[in-house]
Amino acid sequence: MPHITPLAHADSTGDVKTTLDTIKNRIGMVPNLYATLAKAPAALNGLLALGGALEKGHLSKPEAELIALIVGQLNDCSYCISAHSMIAKGAGISPADILAARAGTLTGGRNGAIVALA
């Protein structure tokens, strides 16, 4: 399967560089997903706009991460599982709840219902 090499941050220019700088300043790094999409700036900006729209929804950051964890697990995406486990920890989700969400066994309350629905 062919792979697209991520754009090196040092090689970015113009609006793409500004966008990547913003991502780096916000989360401390530029994940490969964003660096790869930077080769198609419309796709990168679309993904960022979608994320911004979802942040304005009714789910809290921890709730959104619970969904990302179970979806990453169901899709067998080790990159997603790793990234969202780190983000979930930063959002205050305990290591036990991270593992339970990935396994689909998180129970009780709204968080359990969110994972079960996802």
C-alpha cells in the first residue's frame, strides 16, 4: 500500500506553515495526520474546521475522547489508540477508564452510555 510522506514542518511555507505552527503551539507537536494532510491544505483546513465545529457540540472533551478510544479500537488503528489514549489522559480520564472504553466495557452513567452507543 502506498504511503504519503508527511510534510516536514521545516519545509512548510505560507498559510500551511501558519496552520502547522498553530497546531504545534496548541498541542506541543504536529501529529503525522496533520503533517500529511498539510500536503493538501484544503483537506487539512477541512479536518480542523470539523474538529472546531465538534468542540462546540454537547459532548465534553473527555466524552469525545471516550468515543475516539472505542472507535480507534474497533478500527484497529494503533495510531488513533495511542494518540487518543494520551489525549484522554490529559483530559482527566483515568488509565482504568481508558482501557475500559477501549474494551467497550466502561459502565455506569453517561460515559458508559456514550461508549455503549459508539
